[in-house]
Amino acid sequence: MRHWIEAARIRTLPLSISGILVGSIYALANPTKEVLTPTDVFSWKVFSFAILTTLGLQILSNFANDYGDGIKGTDNDDRVGPKRAIQSGVISPAAMKKGIIVTAILTLASAIALIYFAFGEENIGYSLFFLGLGILAISSAIRYTVGNTAYGYKGQGDIFVFVFFGLVSTLGVNFLHSKQVDLQLILPAISIGLLSTAVLNLNNMRDELSDKKVGKNTLVVKMGGANAKKYHYFLVVAAMVCMVIFALIYNGVGFKFDQYLFLIAFIPLTLHLRRVTRNKDPRALDPELKKLALSTFFLSVLLCLGLIYLISDILVNNA
């Protein structure tokens, strides 16, 4: 069991639910015109199963990555960071393959339950759309490194992370709660997507040399380490800018400290960029992965706290 928990890469899980937190709390803070209170929009069942589905998707992606890189020999002695399960021999490829299948089934079951609690027996069109989206997400998580057409080996992993752990996670769960698309939420969705992509980019920067040797052509391998650093700066800084613009648009001209709590998270993000700037050996970037992932989660939590402040105002006014 310990080896399976390690293969699930617990340190990646908080990052994966960042979009779920923001999308859900935003729905609670912005009730639709058809309802009177935030509690008429927010559903604990939708929230809970959205968390379960997203965690399942992340764990599935981690298992598939371990399996794909393991059988292709990408995970070898040249790789930096903790040894993977197949690489170290604690889990066999056959067992990991079974683990992928079981995790995929459980994730799909959770997604079906999520869709049912969101739409019930009505809105069949929405249900089918989200079911298709869930199947696509599961398929994409597996195909990142598994198979001859693995897109992670072609430098396309950044797109998957940005779309599913940023846009789909944040905007999708908000729609499951509110049944509407709020254009303002696009900015924090983009921000979370960019930071999630930055974590992947940092991982690929760390593994640039070993990936290049085995033919894993990540975006970092394709553009080179120097350009990868510039790309990393863009991802993190653009994410911070999107959050500030969102706060200015959402709050208007009135400054309310509670709604700008997320600015505190800019401190560890800025320090992270400083360390990346000074880095000379990409392999030494491994500790930054956890720091950046937790900083993104911290940013999401602080944004949610600011939104909860608004929720309390709405409930008091409606009392």
C-alpha cells in the first residue's frame, strides 16, 4: 500500500483541486438571478464528487506516467527526483496496468455520479456533454505517456494541463453548480491553468537532459533550457496579472482588503521566480516543484477566503 501511495504522488494532489475550490466557491458567492441565496446554487454533492473526480484524474495521470515512462526506459538512473514505482521495481508493469484500469473505472464512476447530482434526469444534453468531457479527460490522462502516440513525448502536455486542470476544472465545476457561464471566472481559470502548466514546465526543465537522451521531446527539450526559463517566467507572471485584473474587475473601484488576500501568495511565487532565475543546474530545481504547487494551492485558498467574505455579506443582507 505504501508503494501505491507513493506512486499516486500525494504532493501533486493539492494543485489538482485548486480549480475545483475556486469554481465552487465562486458559484456560492455569485448566485444566479433565478435564486435568492448562495446556498440555492452550491451543492455539497457536486463539490464532493468534483473533488473525487479530479483527484482520480490526477492519480490516474500519475499512474499512467509511471507506467509509460517506466516501460519505455525514460525513468532511468539519469532521472532526477524520487524514483518511480516501476523504475525501482516495487510495482510491476502488469500490476501498474491493472491499477490504471481500476483507477480509470473509479474515476469514470465518480464523474457519472457528479453529472447525475448536477443535472439529475433533466438536461440530457448537458449530461452527455460532460460525460464526453470526462471520458476525454480520462483518455488524455492515460495517453500522456502511454502508447506510441503519447503526446507528452511530442511537447503537447502543457496543453492538456492548461485545459483540464485550469479551464475545465474551474469553469466546468462552476457550471455544474450554477448552470451558467460566468465570463469573469475565465481570468482565475486561466491563472490556475497557467500555474499548473508552470509546474509541468518546471518538471520538464529538471528532466531536460535525461528526457533528451531517451527521445522524450517535451516542450523544454524542443525550445531549450534558456527559452524554457523565459516561458516559465511568462506562465507565472501572466497568472499573477490575470488574478489582479480579475480582482479589479470583480471588485470595481472599491478596495476591500479581504478580496485581495490572494496577493499574499505572490510572495512565494516571486521568491520562486528568483530562485529559478539564479539556477544554473536544472536538476537542482526539484524542490521547487512542491513549492510552486503549494503556492498555487495557497493562492486558490486565499481567493476563496475573499469570496467567502462576500458570501457572508450576501447571507446577512438576505437575513
